[in-house]
Amino acid sequence: LAFLPEGQVVKERFELLKKYIVYLSKNEPRIMDSLSFDLNWITYSGFAPVFSHCCFCGIKSSDYWALVPSEGAVSCKACSVSRGIKADIVEQDRILVKELLAGKTVKSQPKNIDILERAINDYLVYILGRPLKGRRVFGSIGSL
């Protein structure tokens, strides 16, 4: 994890918020939109999780992965199992998140959106002590 100096304005976060509000004013929010926003927000805040390789052994390909909040990264199935961690994020979804974190626009939906959403939420709670407030606010915009 990389931390930003305190008191620094991160212009990218304001641009992200502006773009997201405009997007939500014209589109029905999807879970993937919210996950993308959350990942971008924490990236611009200096807390981006590492999805490129296993935080324990460095392997870059595995059938299943686990997001380990205390490590700020994913672990492969073998390392997860040996540590008693449930590895339930499929490879396709890990790659999708890796691309989002790299700033790419992703059109496809995760294979297991619920599992991915729970993993990202758990990470946010670990890092921030609570979920992002925007998740609740923006998630309710579509129901207005």
C-alpha cells in the first residue's frame, strides 16, 4: 500500500466523483459501476489493493484467489488454503479488477459479482473502518 501525504487535495477524486454523478444521472446504476467507483476512489486515495500476483508466493495465475485485506493484495488458492483463507474469486474476475485498477474501461461483468462485491467491501471496511458512504448514497439514486 502507498499512502498520500496528509492534507493533499487529490483532483482525480473530484473528477471521478463528478463523472460518476453525471453517469448516474443518465444511467441506472449497476453493481459493477459501484465497484469500479470504489476501486478508483481507493486507488486515488493511495490504498489500491494489488491484484496482479499472489502476495505470498508471487504466482500470477491461479484458478481461485482470495483478497486478503491485511496484506492489501490477493493470494492464490494454494497460499490461501494453507493459511485457512477461503479462495473464491475466480481468475476471470481477478483479471477484470486488475484492469479496472490499471484505469482501463471494462465492459464485461464479473462471473461472480456477489463474491467480488463482498471481497471489495471487506477490504474497504478493513482499510477505512467502514464502507464508503458513496456506496449507500449512489446505490439509492436509481430508486429515486
